[in-house]
Amino acid sequence: MSIVITEGGATSVISLPAEAETKPLKVLVTGGGGMLARAIATEVRNDRHPHLKVTFAHRSAADLTSPAETARLVARTSPDVIVHCAAKVGGIKANAADQTGFLMDNIAIDSAVFRAAMRLGIHRLVYLGSSCTYPRNHRQPLVETDLLQAPLEPTNEGYALAKLAGTRLCQFASQERGLAYRAVVASNLYGPGDHFEGDRAHLVAAALSKVHAAHRRGDPTVTVWGDGTARREFTYVGDLARWIVQSLHRLDEMPPVLNAGAGTDHSVTEYYEAARAVIGYEGSFVYDTTAPSGMHQKLMDSRPAQRFGWNPTTTLEDGMRATYEHFLGAAVTA
């Protein structure tokens, strides 16, 4: 088995032992530098899936907003299946401040990847969807048929519209063209490789970063956006990576859209309390109620995915500890 990492026009190959001489499944993973792609690389290395040849395409390998560059990348790698992780992502502040950019860039990326895949005859594709595509203030837990049933959350509507279009593309490609294009509607993700600083940080990473900084400086309080009551479902990225890798050979059996979440949610305050416990911080939290909180809740029903092996096992405590250890290691090597 080989893992091929494309970076800056150069390609490096990681060779792993194969159990049998069979034709490998060639996989192209977009967004190769992102958190999920890194977790997929770790999963492949650790579990040694012997019949996969995986190419991780980083941003420097192709501008995925360019149809021409994207088509050349797909043609050059000639994959059997694409795992499309690339996207413009950010936290609530970044999304609210640049709805235009999040909508335009993600539409451009997805359009280029889907078009290249279809034109070059790629029959199988996994698309990383988002729970942001579900309506705000809707019944909980959210099921796949709830998509498009009510208005979206305004603070990240641009991003959500783009991801909703990609999810619907998977449905249309499956229904009209018989393609095994599958949208995995993921909950919020966290884990090693997350963005910890600035507007790109999501809740768990932001909580760890802010509590760590306060602990190091001896600050008595940490400011939390909103009133702390909004609830979020976060899934450890390694659990999702493992399931995606294990599902690559059975995409034809799966429906076009499947939720993939941890199955439980926690309040914003509870995530900050978990960060405090992991770090050993003894201060308290104050709430900036002038800041947006986003949707009050978006807990998904992921039971349909369980029929196809979805079984997240990482506890919040263990996941946050692993994420914090990565954060500390990245800070040392930065």
C-alpha cells in the first residue's frame, strides 16, 4: 500500500506493507492539509488498509476554485474515488463577517471538483457536508429529510448555502446519473489539526486556546461569546476519518445523504468547563451576551449511518485531551 502526499508540485510516497497483491483502490483526498484529511492519513497509517493508494492534495497542488487546475489534478491522479474535504471554513465571527466569500469560494470549489469528477468518469465520491445546512430552530434531533424545510441560521448562511448545494449535488448525481456520490453531513468536528487561533477557530479549539492562554497568564476569567446556553454536537475527527476509510468499498450500498455525529450535544459552557478540566484552569467564565450565539441547537439523528458501521467511540474528555496535547505540541514546534 502507498500513501501519496502531493505538496508544492512534488509527490512523496509512504509505502506500507500489503497483505495481498490485489489492485489497490486509488483515492484522492482534497484539502490535504486540513484536519479531516490529516486524520484520514493517520487512520490509513495506523490501521494499514492494504488495498488503498491515497493521494492527499494540498492547496499548493491545485487551486480548486479553478476548473482547469482541478480537472488537471483529477486527471493526473486518476482516482477511483474522491474524498472531498476541501472547503473555506471558519468560526462564527468569520462566517458572519464574510458571507459573500464563504458562499462564492465554496460554490466554486465544489463546482470544480464535481464537474471534474463527472467529466473524467469518477463513479464514487464522498462529500463532507455540514450540520450547518439544517434549518434553524427546527425539531431535534435533525434527520436527513429536514434539509430545505425551513430557513437557515443567518450568521453562517453563506457557508450553509454552499454546503447545501454540494449535498444536493450528491443527491442529483445519484438519482439522475447513477453515481455513488455520497454526502456525509458531519456535525462540528474537533481534534488534532484543528485551527486554534483567530476567526477560523471553532468552539472546542477556541475554548482550549482561550482557557490555555488565561491559565498561562494567570487571568481570573475567560470571556465566552454569547450566554453559554447554545448547544453543539462535536464529533472527534478520528472517529469520522476511520468510518470514511472503512466505507470506501461500500459507497454503492449507502444512500446519497447520511448524518454522522456523536449523537449527544453539550452547551457552550459545558465545552468550556471540559477545557478547564483538561487544562487545570481554576478561573471562571464571563459571558459576552452582545456577541452572536448562532443556532440554539443542532443535534443530528445519526442512527441511519449506524447500519453502515458508524460508531463513534471517543469520549469528549479523551478527545479534548488529545486535542490539547496536539495544541501544546504545535505551540512548541511553531
